[in-house]
Amino acid sequence: MTLNLTATRPSFVTHLECSLTGERYEADRFHGLSRVGRPLLVRYNLDAIRAAVPRAMVTARPTDLWRWRELLPVRSPDHIVSLGEIETPLVPIPASGGARVMVKDEGRLPTGSFKARGLVMAVSMAKALGVTKIAMPTNGNAGAALAAYATRCGIETVVLCPDDTPDINVREIALQGARVYRVNGLIDDCGAIVARGAAEGRWFDFSTLKEPYRIEGKKTMGLELVAQFGWELPEAIFYPTGGGTGLIGMWKAFAELEALGWIGPKRPKMFAVQASGCAPIVKAFDDGVEHAERWEGAHTIASGIRVPRAVGDFLILRAVRESGGIAMAVDDDAIEAAVVECAAKDGLLLCPEGGATLAAYRAALDRGLVSDSDRVVLFNCATGLKYPMADQSTPLDRHGEIDLATL
Ligand SMILES: *Cc1c(COP(=O)(O)O)cnc(C)c1O
């Protein structure tokens, strides 16, 4: 299926480009992967943006995601399918992290996760291009964001989850208007079914990085960080890496901002954090190779990063290596301990994937990869409220004797 868009206003998007070969693709048509099966990247006329949009103009706008509109692909405001995409706060966690450690709390976005950033962009573009039906494999949060935005603009959705996806995710996806199926397999098994339907022309395939606009939405994490740090960057970023959209997007954002002259060449060390039960990027990083092999028998409580195979593997690995960071794995016990400690000491409830970044930060500190004088950002990608929590309450009988001094 190829659809055309009648441009409703000039845009700074010039074309799309294969991330592996550099081959050019026309903008304003719906594309999946490139001819060689790799993600497409959106390119802008950055010279024209530099001339038309002074940095101070952006600073003066409200701080929401659309503040960055010239660096985003949606041409007409009429096509924006918004649920209120706010700038997320940087929350210091001095007790469980350290004096210079901050959590970018993405759990405050619509649908409770940063998948909203990617899907608001992808769905808005789908709406602009006249798409009527979308399918997606998901570990939960992406499906919820897709369902919410697509339903809002009348696009039909089919969402396939691994059968052990947290119940709350499966239910919210259905409530928000998608047809949701539990598949007896992992996310890439779900993806294979979605690909089959797309090949038959039944729907558009919205798997991670298989359409070009989610990266553009996720890129706003990097744009926001730069503005929040006063047009500078922290020394290190810890990112829980599944498909790697956010890490790739932020790296792209930094390059675009430097080309605009809005930041200098200094970059943070990028740490791609995975769970030791599913660490294909870490293995590829350690082996010194450009592409990762599928991780067999993937398991972790951090379901958002249980991704055995990433189509943008080489983009993640390049960004991490260029930045001087590393890919590192942490085990589920360390993840759980980090979640508990951050909640108990700093009052901030992380999701397990967010807990993974705190555990990884501590390990990196021990290994001398970062120092405690570095400004560090950890990504908490979803609200901790979406995940199972241990019951630590004690029953209290209001009819009996209550010794208030012991409560
Ligand atoms: C999707 C997801 C991730 C991984 O994000 P990618 O950009 O695809 O690597 C991490 N944490 C949570 C909670 C997620 O939902």
C-alpha cells in the first residue's frame, strides 16, 4: 500500500533515508523498512530551520512536545492527534542514586509510558497519509499508546502480545479500542504474524522501527533534555534498551541540534541497559560486532526490554560506541532491589526497566565508567504503577484492641 499526502503547508522534511545504505526515499508517502530491510530515517533541511527558527523562539514556546515542531515530520497541526504530551520532569534521586543523578520520569506521559512520544508521531503521520488500519506486536506499553492515539482519530488497530504480557497492559489496550490477542510466543513471534498480514495488504505494520516516524517522536527526549540542561548535555545517559528507538532517536536529535548550532559537539556517554536474561545488544557490543544475533530463551521481569532481536541493532551499537559508553546487562534481582530502594528512599516508584538503569548506573560507578561528579540521567520509561507490586500491608481489626504506639 502506498498513499499520497497533499501537503497542507511547507515542511522542513526533505526526504527519508535508509539508515544502512543512505538510499533516498520520497517524503509524504507511507514507507516501511528500506529495500535492504533496515529502518528509514527522516531528514530535514536544517539550513532552512537555522535561518527560520532562532533557538530563542523555541525557548519562548510552551514546553510541550510540539514546541519542537520544525524538527518533527507532521506538516499540518490538523493532523496532530494529541492527548497532552507534556515535557517530563527530571527528578533528583539523591538517596538511592547520588547528588548528581536525575530520573527523567516518562511515566507522566499519556498512557503512562514514553511509547506515547513515538506513537503520537507515528499515528499523526498515519492519519495524515490516510491509513485506516494498523497492526503491532507489543510487550504492552507500545500497544497501549497505539490503541489510544489510533482510536482517537478513528484508525482501526490489531495488537498482538506475548501471552505473559502484564494483565494491566492487555486490558488497557482493549479498553482503548484495539482488538488485542495473546500469542504463545515472544514479541518477534508476534511480529512475524503482523508482517504476514502487512505483506497481504491487510494493515500497516507498526513494529518498532518498521515505520519511520516513531524515532522522530522518541527524538524529543533528546531535544527536551538539552533544553532542560540549558542547551548542554549531561555527562551520561542510562537508557533501558529493547528496540532502541529512544537511544537512536536521542543520538539523532543531538546531531541535528549541533548542525543547527544550538549545542556544541560534546555528547553524553550513552549506556544501553539490558536485562541479563535478554541481552543481545550487550553480547554484540562485547563481541565487537555491528549486528546482534537473536537472544534465545529471553526472560526478565522488565518486559519492556524483553526484545530478543532489534532491527536497529547497528544504530544502537554505533551510537553507544561513538559516545564512549557501553552496553551493559543487569540481573532481575538487581532490578528489583533498585526499584525497592528508589521507592523507599526517594519516594519515586520506578518501573522495572527504570530500575534497571539505576542498577546499571551503580555498576558503572563501581567500575569507574562514570564518576559521582558526573551529571547522570536515568530513564524511567513507564509509570511503576503498571507493574505488579508486592503486598507489604498488615491487616488491622478495627473492632479489636489497637495499640496505636506500635503502628
Ligand atoms: C518499550 C520500552 C522500553 C524500551 O524502549 P526502546 O526505545 O524500544 O528500546 C523500555 N522500557 C519500557 C517501560 C518500555 O515500554
